[in-house]
Amino acid sequence: MTKFGELISVDKPVLIDFYTDWEDVDNSVDTLRDVAAALGDRAKVIKIDIKNNETLADALRVKGNPTFMIYKSGEMKWRQTGYQDANTLIGLVQKYL
């Protein structure tokens, strides 16, 4: 939890993809690579495995797979459960640059 606090407390947007492989949902690594490539060092893009981080997922009430969140300066700005394409995610993160 301490590391998570450090990750989200930066002054640039942080897009987090909470995922797990036990559901048959398209959590394309390519989608997040495209987002990271488009945003460069203006934002962080992070994948967090729900199974390996159950305490964090429970604390944030992550129930669906995938669940995306955008944080900036430690504050959650946006949250959505379900597949999102790269262009949608890029547009959302750009709102917080």
C-alpha cells in the first residue's frame, strides 16, 4: 500500500489497469503499450495484477476485470470497469496533463 501511495502521488497523470488472467477479458498489453508510447513521459501507465495485490484491490473496491483508474497528485480523477481502447484511454489521460 505504501508503494501504491508513492506511485499515485506524482504530479503527472497515472493510468492504472487492474487486471487478472482468470477472466476471459481482453486485457491487451498492446493497448497499454500504445497508450504509454503516445503519452511518453507526460504520464505513467501501470498494470496491477488483482490476484497478486488482493489487499490493494479490496481497499479500492476493484470488482471487475479490467478496472482502469487515473490518478493525479494522489487523487483519483477517473475510474471505469470494462475494456477501453487505446484512443479512449489516451484522450482521458490527456485531460489531466
